[in-house]
Amino acid sequence: MFQNITVIGAGTMGNGIAHVFAQYGFIVALADVNATQLEKAIATINKNFDRQISKGIITEEQKQTALHHLTTFTDIAAAVANAATENIDLKLKIFQQLDAAAPPNAVLASNTSSISITKIASVTKRPQQVIGMHFMNPVPVMKLVEIINGYSTSKNITDAIIELSKHLNKIPCVVNDYPGFIANKILMPMINEAIYSLYEGMAGVEEIDTIMKLGMAHPMGPLQLADFIGLDVCLSILNVLHQGFGNPKYAPCPLLVNMVTAGKLGAKSGEGFYLYQAGSKDLAVSNQFKR
Ligand SMILES: NC(=O)c1ccc[n+]([C@@H]2O[C@H](COP(=O)([O-])OP(=O)(O)OC[C@H]3O[C@@H](n4cnc5c(N)ncnc54)[C@H](O)[C@@H]3O)[C@@H](O)[C@H]2O)c1
């Protein structure tokens, strides 16, 4: 059903989404307002394809074919997947632009972590063709796609996106459109609670993450996960949950707010709860939290 995919935003998620679509034979255009970000994304995609080659998942020839299917540009033309910054005003503006530029039969999908799909759909003239397609980070590795039905999303569009996700070798799960959907409505309170525990001095970064890793068999602790997601993204999602449900239990921890204000956004900025030095695989707690 789909052949052409345009991904808007080439950050943490956009490069992974473009990678997977190109790997599975789609013609992919990757757009970002920032040209340097596009260069970085192509370098990351190359590196991740090489990792897949070394693991025997794809061949060098498949990598070359996929790269051949991938182009970058700094203008929006048409899109089905959106991975631009998690900011409601920006998302609404982008979807208005996409609605005006995309062919009438194009589906507009958002990778938003928490912004209402119904709200995004309401600024377009095709609310029945707007849907959430929430990939997980890192996209080439994680199997889940959380599909979010907006209030007006039509059943044939949901069915087509389920098929598309399966075609990408992912496992789709369909949910309804309420704040945080399912993934983040459950994950973010845990991350926020971990940050509160640090803020209240109950335990250090390593202790909190080790307890959750070893005690709950999580592959990484909640503070490390928050660093990987991006602390700005976590803060935006908590604000959406807080406002959307009107329940104080979702209020973001003041420490998280301070870290984002200070520009400590986690792995992508080089520092969050941990330090991320180029080339180093060791996990070092940020000096701010050394005990
Ligand atoms: N980080 C995660 O783990 C994760 C997981 C699932 C979903 N998401 C969602 O994916 C989206 C992107 O998150 P991210 O972590 O990749 O963010 P990011 O900050 O790494 O990247 C966002 C990119 O969008 C670009 N951008 C901003 N305005 C733009 C515009 N007008 N047109 C085109 N590009 C524009 C920025 O230059 C940047 O490269 C958000 O909606 C987020 O909620 C994130």
C-alpha cells in the first residue's frame, strides 16, 4: 500500500525510523530544519547498518540498496511519519504544513510520545487519515510499535498501519488516544519516581538504577533510560500527563525541570544523570550526583 515515506526530524528517533523503512525497501526522504543534524543522522544510520552487517542481520549489498533509497532534505513536502521535537505548537504547525503539501491519499503519522493524536488531527483537513505510530528507541532494535487511534482515525487506516508495521518486522499494538497512550502513561511515573528518590536523597544514581535493573530484571535502570530518551522529552511527556489528567501524581520532579533548564538533556547533550564521553562505553555518574 505504501511506497514513499517522509520522516520529519532527524534526531534520536528520526534516524532510526528512516533506517528501518529504508532497510525494508521503502523510498525514504528524511527532513530536518538543521542540515548538520541530517549529516549526523546519515553517519549514525551508516554505523548502525555496519553493526547489523557484523551481526549477520543484513549484507553489505542490502546496506547499499537501503542507502540508495534514502535521501535527505531541509524542506517538508509530504509525510507519513513525524519525528520532530516533542513540542505541541511545533507539531501542530508541522501537521498543518504536511496537510497542505501531502497528496490527498497520504497518511499523516506521528511518532509523538504523548501529544494527543486527536489534537494533531484537528488541525488537518483529513483527521480520518491521522494516526500515531510510536516507535521505540533504538528503532532498528526495538520490536514494538504502539499504534494510536485518534478520535476520528478510520479503521482502514489503522489496518493499513498495522500491516505496514508488520512489514517492518515490528509488533504493532493498538491503543486509544489518551495522554501518554499506554507506554508513557506507565513508564514516565516510574522515571519521575526514580528522579524524586534521587532528589529526596533516598539513594544515589547507581543504587537506584542497580535496584531496578537487578531487582526487576529491567535491561537498564530508569535514570539511564531517561538519559537515553532525553530529559527534555521526559519533561514534555510528564507535562502532557499532568495537564491531560489534571492529577498531581504526574507533576514533574523539580530536579528534572532544573536539569532540562540547565541544558543537561542526557545522552544527546553529553550529560544527564550520567556522563557520555565520545568513544567511552563506561557508564560514569555525572559529577553533580557523585556521592
Ligand atoms: N527519544 C525517545 O526515546 C522517543 C521515543 C519515542 C518517541 N519519541 C518522540 O519522537 C519525537 C522526536 O524525538 P527525538 O528524541 O528524536 O528528538 P530529537 O531532539 O533528538 O530530534 C528532533 C529533531 O527534530 C528536528 N526539528 C525541529 N523542528 C523541525 C521542523 N520544523 N521540521 C523538521 N525538523 C525539525 C530537530 O532539528 C531535531 O533534529 C518526539 O515527538 C518524541 O516524543 C521519542
